[in-house]
Amino acid sequence: MEIEVEALLCALSRVLINHPSKGSLLLKEAGSVENLLEKGAAFTDRLLGVEGVGQMLFSNEMTAWALEEARWMRSKGVKLISILSPDYPNKLRECPDAPFLLYYRGSASFSSPILSIVGTRLASPYGKECVNRIVSDIASCSKVQIVSGLAFGIDCSAHTAALEAGLETIAVLPSGIDIIYPSAHRNLAVRILSQGGVLTEYPRGTKPLKFNFLQRNRIIAGMCDALLVGESRISGGSMSTVEYASSYSKDIFAVPGRMWDGNSYGCNYLISRNVAQLCLNSSTIIKSMGWTDGYISDIKRQPSLFSAPEETKQKLLLSLSSVKGRTADFLGEKTGLDIQALSLFLLEAEMEGLVRKDACGLWYKA
């Protein structure tokens, strides 16, 4: 790509960063970045219907800044991928609000199926372990790319699990590509560069402002084939990513969690509303998405993520009556389970149709 073409893309990203649809329209109508460079300011103003944008875009001051920016990108190995480029993520290109330009540095292309994984920054050991198992088992049968946002908690677990399983992983930033956020994950980002990549739609120097996180989430949702919510509260960034994914008609999966844990309210809510499919293990995603390359029927077939030993299930059922309700405390005493393990076993038994709960929270044999 010629330096002048790269410079024009840099200038576009600065002028139209908050108007991705206009940037996409401009590039698509021009047919190529090279054509836009030839057509100039008058074409830009006429197409966008906003006088002065073209003049700003092609001004001497902007051109000088953009050339310096393009040289910096080249020196750092950063690629500029426009929405017209064959290197642009295909699934993301289909979204109506797709960014018209991506700054990308890394070793991976966007050719494999993509699973985006999101979740709370305050992830519990349970949530992290669920993500680790799912990613590890998916890696045993399919070369899926794992996409997340490099944040603390579930994001970090997803990237790390992918690296350890030999899968490519992509981190999407809410800032310029020169600003790793959070800074504590700089070493993780370096590892990702050699086994995936880091991308953003924001020009160099852009700080991770609150609005940028919401915009970033649409990229995580848009570029994937499927979205997995590993552990989530009822509100926050993960749920906004789910909203985007739903609007893009993506397949959404959620790991069920503990009934009394705020970290699991989001996942349990999504499942109860049929927004997300119940994900009990990796095969849920593998079979639903058709990611069966090399799939072996006896693939490390772990039980459901929280499957109870058969003797524990029997002890639980013997402690219940079909006519007299039992409290969770009572069942805990009878089975010897702590409240966390008991809640998971009850949830599994309820999904299997073995038990039921009334409005007062009492449990019965179904």
C-alpha cells in the first residue's frame, strides 16, 4: 500500500472517527482508497452532504499529520485495513455500523471461525475455570480464533486459555493501538501478538474513554460467528456486547451460574429469556456451530461443567418430597454440600426435570 494511501486512511480515521457509517459510505462510493485520493475534497463534500469535511480531510495540515502517522504505523508493523480490503473481517463487514478502518498488528488473519468471549472483570474462579475448559476442549477439535477485550477477569482468561491451547486470539482495544489498556496486561498483549493480534478502530493516542468501550464491544460482537458469555452481572459491558450480537443475529451462548451470585445473574437471565443458549460444556458450542473438524466422539468428554456425582444426586433426591418443600439449608445439611455446590447441583437437577422450586424458594421432587 502506497504511503499516500495509508496517510489518507489515517486522516479519514481522525476526521470521521465518530461517524463510521459515513466513512464506509465514502470508501464504498469511491470504489477504492486510491480513487478517493484522486476525487478529492469536492467529491467528499458532495457525497456526505456536509460542506468543509473534504477541505479538512485534504488540507495541508491534515496531510502532513497523516503522513507522519502512516510512517509511524509502518515502523511499528501496524497494518491499516479498510472495509474495502480483502483482509477485513468478513463477519464484521456485514454489520451496518462496522468501522471503516481497523488498525491491526499481529500474526493472524481473520479466516478461521471466530468465538468471542466476554464477561465480568470481577470473575470468580468458577467463571475462569469454565472459560478455560471450554476453550481448551474446543481447541482439541477445531481451529477457532478467540476474540475478547483484554480486560481483567473473563477477557484475560479467554486470551490466556487460547494461548495455552494453541489457538489464535485477537484483542480488541478501546484505545489507540499504542495504548494497551489495562496497562497491567501489556505482557499478555505481547504474547498475543505472536499468536494472534491486537486491533482497534481508534487512531494513535486515543485514550480509553467510557464511550469507546461501548463502541469497542460492537466490534467484538460483529466480527464473531458466535458469542459466549462466561460470567456476567445483570448490567455492564458484557450485556451491551450481547445486545450488539443479538442485533447482528449472532449465535449467543451463556454459562449458567450460581443462583445467589450476582456475577451469574446476567448469564442466568439471558438463558431464562432464551436470548442465549445454555452452555454446559464445549460440545454445546461445537455441535451448534458445526465446528467439528477432527471432532472425535470421545474427545475428553468432560461431564457438564457442574455435573454432580451420581451418589450425590441420589442423596439429594432422597432428601426431597413431592408434597413437602425443603429449604436449601435443609438440603445442605442432608447432603453435606456447601451452598455453592448445592446451588449448582439443584440447577442441574432442575434442568433435567428431577426437581422443581416454588415461589417461596422451597424445593420439591418433580
